[in-house]
Amino acid sequence: MELSQRFSVAQLDEIEPVSCPCGMARRAFGDLNGVASLHMVDISKDSETHYHKEMHEIYLVLEGEGFIELDGEKIPVKPMTAVFIKPGCRHRAVGKMKIINIPIPAFDPEDEWFD
């Protein structure tokens, strides 16, 4: 990741993927100022239902089709579908897809909760 005082650039395909409740994520910008981060997530299996107490998330579906389950309601998604998830909303992805996830504030592994 290239870093300047007023901007930064990430090459997502060069970031090592890490396991997450939704699949495998390449995470960028989490080490900056905490305002937001960006994850490219490959969802290859149905993910685990989870929620966040502080964090909002924006999902943008890039590839594939399936459902985003939000507080038990299944919402069909396909490429170019965007979903805004507020704190406290139990959610998970169902189906094989690739998404961009924007956590606001930046992703914090301590704010990932499971029932």
C-alpha cells in the first residue's frame, strides 16, 4: 500500500487474504485513521450470521448472485446491488459471490459478534 499524508493507494490483488465470517477477505486502509476501511471478499460458502455493535457496513456485489440475510429477511442480490447495514443488524451472505465491503468506522475485529 502506497501512503502519503493526504491519500493512500491499495492494490487489492497484492494483499494477502484472511479468513472472515463471510469467506476470504483482502483488507485495505484499516491501519490509517479509523474512518473507514475497504475489503474485497470472496464468499464461497454460506457465511456465519454475525453483527456489529459500532460498525456500519456497505456491501457492493461485484460477481455472483445469492442473498444477503438481514435480521432474518433474505434479500436477493446480484452484481451492482448495494446494501447498507446498520449496527445491531444480524447479517450473513448466502451463495457464491464477490463483494466490496466498506466498514465505517474502519473494521475492528473486536466488534464482530455472534449469537
